[in-house]
Amino acid sequence: MTVVGRRAATPAVKALATLDSSQLLLICAAGIAAVAGIAYTTAVGLLDSEVAVGFGVLIAAGELARLTMPGNREVAPIGSAAALGYTLLLDMGGHPLRHPALQVIAVLAVGMIAGALPHLAVGRPPRLDAMARRLLTGALLAFAFRPLAEPLHALTPSSRGSWLPALGVMAVLICAMLFVDVVIAAMLRVEQVRTAFRVAVRDELRMAVPLGAAVAASGMLLALASHSMGMVALLVFAAPLLVTQVAFRKYAGIRATYLQTVRALARVTEVAGYVEPGHSRRVSRLSVAVARELGMAEPELLELEYAALMHDIGQLSLRDPIPGGATVLTDPEQARRIAELGAEVIRQTGVLEGVAEIVRRQCDAVSEGPPLASRIIRTANAYDDLVGGSTDRDRAGAALERLRVGAGSEYDPVVVEAMSRVIDRRTPGHRL
Amino acid sequence: MRGLPWPAKVYLIIVIGAAFALIGHDLVAPGQQDAFAQWDTLMVLALLFLLCESLPTLLNIDQVAVSMSFSAALAAVVLVGPEGAAVVGMTAVLSVRPGLALVKRLFNGAQFAICSYSAGQVFVWLGGRSGVPGVDGFEGLILPFAGAAAVFVPLNFLLTATMLWLADGLRADQIPISGMAQFLVSYLGYATFGLLIAGLWATVETISVVLVLLPLFVARWGFGQYHAQQRSYDATIAALCQAVETKDYYTRGHCTRVSLASTMIAQEIGMRSERLRAIRYAGMLHDVGKLGVPTKVLQKEGKLTEEEFAAIQLHPMRGLEIVRGIDFLDEAFAGIMHHHERHDGKGYPMGLAADEIPEFARVIAVADAFDSMTSDRSYRKAKPIETALAELRKGAGTQFDPLMVSAFIKVIDRDGWDPPRTAPADPVERSETVSKDHDDPTTPIQVVSER
């Protein structure tokens, strides 16, 4: 079941209305946890308030410096590491700390809200689902670890023991928390983009492992450093993670720019009047949706999206462009030539070999065994030629009927069926 | 070693000799052996140093590989004293980085030993006590450590730069100043990791190393990904721009050359690296809008009607329309839109004059006209560089910004103009020739008035 925006009046209402049911559930759970934590802490009073304020400020700063990774995933590595550190804290400069799990949640919630406010002030509303996920996983770890803090501290060298048991428990619990986080993220993703759960878990895992490792190490570092360095640790600990954050921000930036640039330059065929306005964008959206329906994982999805955007770029090399573009109505030899020329252009980049291959084989018949991505693009391209930007149901149905006639020879029947499911689901305003 | 000029050889021998003298002196001097008593700590640090040294990280600076070994050397300064640190530094000789010549290994080992030793002496001189710091001894560590780092970084830089200068004749003005500042700052940032390792040693010993370095290795991986994407992106944008140009055989490669020339001018007038990147892309994309101009107008012989000329004048706007969806190009947008404005205000599309024209557009205008004049056209052969520069000089103050023209002439005089030529493709099959070039200032487009 999907809740879809229906003419929302204000941005806030719109932000709420575009959430689907599992997101709402998550946000409610996080809200309850936050309220419980804050209420408990105000009632009982803040233990070791200096430490709590210090970590709260760091969490807020991390939240302020959040970044968006490829695939529209919001992360706040510094904030997450600070939250981890506060959860795992055993003592500060030798003075044992006994703050309960609910206080951890309160500090986390207040810090996150404080960090989100400046973003809100400049008109960037928070991604509520991402914040809720961070808060909930933090809360889970706090409930699991805080009761153990006292016995673990008794084992540390300050009371003639070793740090190893504490470190081991920390590592195991953090791994468990990261896994839960991945599963929640995958569940959200399944509902958001309509892909298979198994594929979503793999995609999320691929994205989460590097940053998760850095965050986990920094969180433990912070907890340990507080033992010998006291509050100074808060200042110096952030350095390694800051470098990581810079690296990932740059990476995310170039990934976003890359996609935008390909999208923009794919439009030259439209500006030059070779194809209908919006054609390449529509074909790429439809292709990606169909590929997700068929369980394609993210790295291949990206190649598919690039290929779909540039599938007509070969037109630029033709002396006399085909009026109206390379439609289903074009002579097959001509279409094949455009595909070859387009692949040639893309191969010039020297890096997009896979994309070039997909474009080159986009006109192959099913019997020639072209890659799945090529089969998807061929079908999506034909559908868009027949329907264009129209959302008329009858027209869509007629176009699908026509594709079914060609299924088996021109079009892959599996792809056609997946496409009919995607189109059936599509309602005006549904996000892809 | 054979390839080195003799001053470099002398310098190399001096540096290696100095390193041996420092370590040898301490081996024989009485009362100094305690440092080597902590051989287990020393071994761990040396291993760590070697590991980091073998995996240099390309940070956001292109020219220099920074390795995290520096953090390990500074941690050694605290934990095992100056002599131990010198030994740790020396292990750079054993670095497993492939393709590193023996001479370079020797030099790296020697210079790291000298740097570590000097940093260690400063550390002791500022009151730092070498050895594993106690759990409460952290605050007393900060000042001496800062002093040690402040000596290590410049000394390391000085020793290496002297070698490069002697060996390759690297001139001082070839080192970009802004890049240098960034380099030093990131180096000082790395110093804090050394402090963290040393400060945590008392608590969890070697595990502290893992915890500190894990985020750094992830960062290294992230930077690697970033650089790979960046290279891929540059190649893609160039290929796509060239695809747009395949429409016209004679302007093939125009975008990459304009991009190059624009970057040269921008560098000469001292633009910062972020803006340099933006102007590189702006130069690349400046003519994508030409595709929106009907081919028959571009191919028409003789004079154009006002309507046809208006179609040509629209191409900067068309270009803007195409690239508007790309986020980072804020300033580049202005450059693309206004690259046909003239200094005297008679250009298009808006008729801006002098300072009203965005800086990017003034740069691109010069680069654009220059490349057009120095390339073959269907109606004439390419002009020699000198003639083109003379034309630019003539147009300075009327068509072009004099500042940009003089900067361009200066940089061409110094570095020459040798752009990569694109391989000539078959001109018959794929392209058509255009009888006029809107970029060529020596052959202005003639317009017949319809009135």
C-alpha cells in the first residue's frame, strides 16, 4: 500500500504526504523513543551534565555536516560516531560514568534536532526517515550496551583488568547495530523504489560497509580516548573522521554531477530537434523502474541509466538526422547504425565500456542474446515512441498490446511483462 | 644513481651521511640505549610506518602523494624518543611500493630519519618526556608534540624539495602556492593522528593504531573512488562535447582546445583551483548550444539575413538551457551565456560591456577566438600563432578584455601552444563543413539588412 501526495498545500505537509507506510512507522517509533528519553531525563535530571553537553554539541555539529551519498542516502558520519562514543563511554579521565540508556536517547534527540535546525532555517527540510533511522539504531545500541557499562568498567585496567572484554562487547554490539541499520534501510528502500528485498540488502550493505567501519572505529576511539584524555578527546578524535567525511563528500558530489551532466548532455538531441522533448529522460526512468522490477542491483542500474539517457546520441553523427528520431517506425538498418554510432561516441570516453556495449546492442533481436539492459532499453524506447509523455491509460494499454505482439522476437517477453506491471502501478505523482 | 646530476649526488650523500651520523652517535653515546630497550614498541611502530609508507594516499592535491607514515613517525617521537624515531623513519628504505628506485628509497629513509630525529630533539627540548605517556599525562604532551610536528613538516618539505630541485631542475614557481598551503594544512592535520596514537597507547596499545587508522584507510579508499570518478567524468564530458562537434568536421576538438586555453588564462590571472575546474568545464561546454542552430544557417554561403543571424545569436542561450541542470556550474553558466559579449558592448546576447561581462566569459571569449583563428576552416587555412596573437592584441579594448589578452599572450610566450590534436576522422562520411565560423573575429559574419 502506498500513500501518495495529493495536492499538498505546504512543504511540510507535502514532506509528510510523500512518506510511505513503513517510513511513517519508523518515524513514529523514533518519536516515541525521543519523547520517552527526554521526559525521563527531565524528570530524573541530567547525570554528568558536562559530558552530556559536550557530546550533544558534537552530535549537533555532525548532524549539521550531514551529506547525501549516491542513491539519495543521507548520512551523518560525525554525528553517528559521536552518538556511538557517548553510548560506549565507560569513564571520563578515570571518573566512571553511569548515564542510563534513556539519557543517551535524550542527548541524541536534542543534538540531532539542534543540528537540523540551521538546515531548516535555510529551507532544507530534514529527511525525517533518515533521522529517525539514526535515532532508532542509536537507541537500540544504548538499550543493549548501557546496562553492561558498569560490569564492563569493573573489568578495565582501572580496576586491575584488561580492556579486551569491553572492546569485544563493543565490537559485537556495533556490528549487530550496523546490521539492523542495513536491514531497516533495505526495507525502506524496497517500498520506496520497488525492488527485491534481497537486492536492496546487498545494495545497502555495499554502501554502508566503508562508512560504517570508519564510524564504528571512531566511536570506539572516542570512548577509549575519553578514558585517558578526558574531554580533549572530543576535539582531537574528530580529525580522522573529518578526513573520511571530506573524501566521501567529494565522492558523492562528483557522482551527482556526473549523473546531472549525462542527463543534461543527453538532451542535446532534443534541443537539436532529433527526438521529442523529454524522450531520453522518460526512457531512462522507465528503464530503471523496469530493471528494478527485475531485481537489478545498483552498479548495473547506473550503467543502464547512462545507456538509456544516451541511447539516441548516435543521431549526432548522422549527416541527415531522421526526422522524429529513431522510432519503432524507423527502418531497422538505420536504427542499428544509430546504435553503432552512439556506442562509438560513448566508447570515446575510454571509461564507459559497459554503457557503450549496452547502447550498441539496443536494436538486437532477442534471439541474438543482447544483455538484459539492452533489451530493457529497446522495450522502453518503443513504449515511449508509442505513448510519449501522455499518461492516458487507454493509450498505454494499446502500446503494451503492440509490444506484446512483438514479444519473443523484437522484445523480451519477461521485460514486457515487468514493464506492464510498472506502468500499471504508475499513478500521477508516483515517485520513481 | 647514474641519471642524477652531480650536485644531487653530493646532496644525497650528505643527507645519507647525516642520517648515519645521527644514529651512530647515539649508539655509542652512553646512557642513550634506553630507547632501544623498548624494542617491542619500536617494532610495532616500524611495521606501522612501513605499512603506511607503502600505501601513499593521493589527497585532494594532484601533485603530491601524502602518506600516513608521518603520523607513525610522530607517534614514535613520543613513545620511543628521538633515536627510536630515527630508526622508525629509516625503515622507509624497505618500503614495498613497487617501482621505487634504490636511490629514492635511500633518500627517503635518510630524510625521514633526520626529520624524526630533529622532531624528537625539539620534543625533548620543549619538556616532553619520551616513553609511553601515563593515563593522566596527556595534557603535558600537547605543546611539545605541536613543536615536534612544526619542525618535522617544514624540514621534510625542505629536504624533499631541495632534492627535486637539484635532480629535476624543478623551479620554485612551478609549485602552486595555493596547493602548497593545502598540502601543509593536511600534513598538520595528520600530525593529530600521531598524537592520538601516542595518547591512546597507554590504554589499548596496538589496538589504538587500528582504531585511528581505520577511518583513514576508509578515507583513502573514498579519495581513490573520488579520483576515479573524477577522471571518468572528465573523459565523459570531453567525449560528449566532441560528439556535439562531429556535426562540423572543421571545429572538431574545438571544445577541448578552448577549455585548455581558458584554463591557461585563468591560471595566469590567478584563479583558485575550484574556479579553475569550473572554467575548464565552461570552456568545454561553451558551444553545446550550437546544435540548436539549424544546419542550413551554419552552412549558408554569403551573407545572412537578420533572422538567420538572430538564430546564431541564440546559441549561448541554448547552451545554457542544456547545461542548467548541472549543479556545480554556477559561474560557468555565466561564462557560457556571455562568451560572445564584446568589451565595447556590441556583442550578444545581452550587449554587456567591460566589467559588466562576467570574468569567465571574458576569458572564454579570448580563448574561443584564438582557437578559431589557429584552426583550419573550409574557407581558409589555419593562421600562424603570431598572427592570431596580433589579431587578439588589435581587438583588445574593443572586442576583448585587454587584461585577458595580455595574460594569454604572456602565457603563450612562456609555455607555447601545443594542444592535443584530435585524430582526423573521415570527413566525408560523418560530418559536414560549415562555411562560416561565428567565433572567427577576422571573418565577421555579414548580415544583410532586410529593411
